[in-house]
Amino acid sequence: MFQPLKIHQGFHTLGPAYYSAVTPTPLSNPHWISTNTALAHQVGLDPKVFDKPEWLSLMSGQAVPNTITPIATVYSGHQFGFYNPQLGDGRALLLGELEDHNGKRWEMQLKGAGPTPFSRHADGRAVLRSSIREYLCGENLFGLGIPTTRALGLVGSPDPVLRESTESAAVVMRMSHSFVRFGHLEYFYHTKNNAALSALIDYVVERYYPEVAKDPNPILGFFSSLVKRTATTLAHWQAQGWCHGVMNTDNFSIIGDTIDYGPFGFLDNFDPAFVCNHSDTQGRYAFNQQPGIAHWNLAQVGQTLTDFVPVPELQAALDQFEGQFESAYHQIMCQKLGLPPADEAVNHALIRGWLELMQRNQWDYHWTFRRLAETHLDTPPTGLQALIIDTDNNVEAFDQWWRDYSQHCAGLQGNRQDTMLAANPWIVLRNWVAQEAIDAAEAGDFSLVQQLLVALQSPFEPHAHLQKYHDRPPASQAALVLSCSS
Ligand code: AMP
Ligand code: MG
């Protein structure tokens, strides 16, 4: 069955300086937990392949067809601001690439398929809990229009994996146009392997940045595009209230996509200083620090390019981050509030005013936006107040904001609501929601994983059977903080 499946090689062609070939360590008694039909179609696969035993064997590392050489790649990176000279794929194996119907390549990676030379005494495994989180959240960000890796399927096994407690093992097959990270460039720069660095940069520029091929200095063009792509991704994170949790440079993608889902969290109440990672005691990766950290991470990439591009030009490219971030963020926030394109100063003031109200009143970020989207402009302010204001606090501030807002948007009614309903999700993967799917899966019921997968792929549509997960979280489940353990 792998015969008609054409596997292409991309990263493999760079040669062994960049990776080690690794035979996966098989999981015992593997079983499917979920397959992603929508993504299968997108990457040019007939979802019927999942019915073939060969796919389960591949996913669980039991049998790899001879057309595939799994590799673990080497990288380094800055973790919590400090340089770690040797990281690398400690539990991920790159299999090769699929080509979709548009000729676009998708790298396939198994995560959790056993130790590699880069495992650093860890077990090379991933637990079911964190695998479900990664599997679902990638699809959710995709559904929200945020650049991200995705996952084609999820396989479980009764094999025990020791974390804080003993959990069961799983493997996710991740898909991305590229799994190259900032840390790949950092590794070759900091080991002073200029030839390997140069070849890797050329590979990245040619494959992922065709738009700069004719630039006077394509490497500068690449960096400038990377800065803009990353700033745009960050604008989406901030506008959709999503916190990554571990923004180390090895967890940042060279194509600007979201990668490596660990202790991430969507905001519940709007708390700009929210830290979703229990291990992040300094709050380095707090929600409101994310754009600044992304900028810092990009500076580390810029550093690796200093032999190829004059520093002032790199600096000028890096300096575009803020402008790009601000304009992309502003554009998404205007959609979320249904603001007309005219009069930017008023739009800015209304966005600021709304966020202040949300913060001061601790309103739920997603639920409140959605209520606003559903509210007609001719509703008296009391109508909306009754919906979103639990206490008598700040009623006047809200009334004033509503008057300004409804006046500014007058005449846009139909268009305003269509725009807003397509920009404010009905459902997001809050941590407590993920946990319900995990608890059910650990008890052998995978139906909620599958239902959430489908709903999160179209998060702006109402999914009546999941109403419970649309509502604000139960108080005991709000603003959950997770550990890095995965
Ligand atoms: P992360 O914090 O998940 O981005 O991982 C940081 C580094 O640790 C990367 O090199 C990972 O491949 C490696 N790593 C994380 N968990 C494991 C594990 N269970 N086994 C082997 N390597 C791991
Ligand atoms: Mg990582």
C-alpha cells in the first residue's frame, strides 16, 4: 500500500551533518485514537489509507517501509533566555514529504516514536495527554486562520510512560511545510560551521521563500519576510487570546508558523499578564510578553546571518516587527469588533476602551466577544449589559463605550455582524475542555476527541452538541495553568 504513496525527500537531501537516521522504537498493541480526514484530503491522501494496517504499523514505529528513512535533526536554541548548545529532535522523527494536489510539500513527522541521539537521557516518548492537546490545538489554530503545524492522526498504546505519574504512550503524526526551527540555524552558527550554516540558509530561502529569489540579497529578503510572517502569527495569537507557554527559539518555526504545543492556554478572563506555564515562574512568556519575546527570538536568527548580511540591514529588517505586528493586530481587532475601515483613530480608541473594560471586569475573552458579535446595534445598552456584566461595576463606563461604538458603527449592521461572527470563535480549546477529552480518552472513549477535532476545525460555526464547551468555564476550571511535562 505504500507503493502508490510517493514520499519525497527535502531536509534529507542536506546530508548527514544535519541529522541522524533513527529506527523508531515500536509501541506495543497500538490502536487508532483519531484520524484527521480533512487534513488527509488537504495533503493529497485518500483517508481510506488509515484503514490499512501498514499505516498503524508506521505510526506506532512497528514497520517503516523501505522508501522512508526516519531521521532526527540536530538543533540548539535559547531556552528561557539562555543558550543551550545541544537540543535536537529528542522524540520526533522526520519521515519525508508528501506532495498535495497543488504541488505543495508537507513534511511528515512522528512525535513520540522513541529515543534518538538527541534525547539527552529522556525516553523519546510522548504521553496521550499531551498528544491529544497538540493534535487538537493545531487544528483549532488552523481553524482560526493562524499559521500552524497540524496533525494527521493520533495512535495510542498501553505502554507506560513515567511523568509525574505513570501515563500511557501515544504518537502524533505532525505535518508542516517545514519543521526547520530558529534553533537549526543557531546550532550551525554557534558551532562555527559556516559551510553547513550557509547550505541550510540556502535550502530554507529557496524552498520556503521563493518570493525573495530575485532580491539583491535573498538572505536579507528571507529574514525580512520571516520577521513579517512571525509578527503576523503573533498578531493572531494576541488577537485570539492564545498563549504559547514555551517560546524558546527551538520552538519557533523558520516559516513563521506556530509549532510545539506544550503547556499552551487560551485566555479565559482577560488577564493580559496570564502565564499558562506553571514552570515559567518569572512570567517570561506571559501573554502580554509574547510579541516582545518573538522579536527577541528573531534577533537570535538575525545574529546567525551576520556573515551574510551587513548588520545595519539586518537591524532594519528586524525593526519592521513592531509595525507589522501593530498593523496585523489592529486589522484583526477591527474585524473582531466589526469596526468600519474609516477613521483609524476612533477605531484604536474603541479597541483600547473595549480591552480596558474586559480587563477591569474580568470578562471572559472569547465568550464576551461572541456575545458582542451577536448583539444588534439597536439593542439598548442594558440588553448587552444584562448579558455580559455580572456585577454593577463600571456600568457607566460600559454605557459610554457602547454609545460611542454603536454610533461609530451605525449603518453597518448586517456587514458588521457577519464580519464579527467570522472573527470571534464560537469554540476554542480551553484547557479544561482539552482535559475532558483527555479524561474520556484515558478511560477508552475517543469520541470527544473526534467531535472536538471537527468542531475546532470550524470554530466560528456554532456546534450545538458542544454547547457546554462554548459557555464560560466553570469557576473551578478557569485560567488553568499547566506544567511542561509531556
Ligand atoms: P520542548 O520543551 O518540548 O520543546 O523540548 C525541548 C527539548 O527536549 C527538545 O530537544 C526535545 O526533543 C527534548 N525532549 C522533550 N521531551 C522529551 C522526551 N520525552 N524524550 C526525549 N527528548 C525530549
Ligand atoms: Mg520543542
